[in-house]
Amino acid sequence: MTELVLRTDAAVTAAQYVEAVRLTAIASRMPLDSPEVIEAALAASDILVTAWDGDRLVGFLRAVTDFQLICYLQELGVVEGYQGAGVGLELQRLMRGMLGPRCKVRVSEAPSAAGYYARVGYRRHDRSWELLPGEPLG
């Protein structure tokens, strides 16, 4: 493996993102057949940290945040073959460097990532709720 380049300023196309996501454990949770949804999600993200092997996207972190109080880590993925080398941890370190000193980071753990977040320092948080698309409110 060549030395990877980590970036916080890379323009990533929906096609590049989909190609990388397909080679990660989170592929089954993503609408990869809807590039317009992926493109809109990328455009609306406050933070996008990427890892590149030449011109190939091999790692990504996408988050939404106010930069001071809360940051929601939406996706963290590293392409198979690059996993286990600390790429995901470095992506998170770059993200944290962009946040204020009081900012918490929250993430929903995918079943495939069981144990990963605890291993790298996250604490379990069980006080959140979700409202799924199409479910009535009220």
C-alpha cells in the first residue's frame, strides 16, 4: 500500500463516493442506487474528511455539526484492503481537529462495527431516539 493522503478539502463526486462505499461494511445501509441522494448528502455535509491512494478514494468520514456543541458522525468507512491500518482513526482525528473544545461527537454504530467505537474511545449513549421516514409525528 502506498502512503495515503488525507484531505479535508477534496471535491468528491457521488460516483467516487458510491464506488468507495460499495467496498465497505456500510454499503447495505446506503441508497447507492440513488446518486442524486448521495450528491445532496455530500453537499449538505459540514465535514467531509477523505483518504486517497492516488486518485482513488479509500476512506471517508462525513459529519454534520454546529462545530461547538455537537457533531453527528454520519458515515465512517474504509475500503477493504485498507482497513486495520488506522485510516479510520486518522479520519476521526482530523474531524476532531475541526471542532471546538466543547464539541461532543455522536455516532450510530452499525452492527458490522460492533465494538470498534468503544475500542477507540467512544462511550455508549443510550438516550437517543429516531423518527423514520414516512412515520407520522404526533
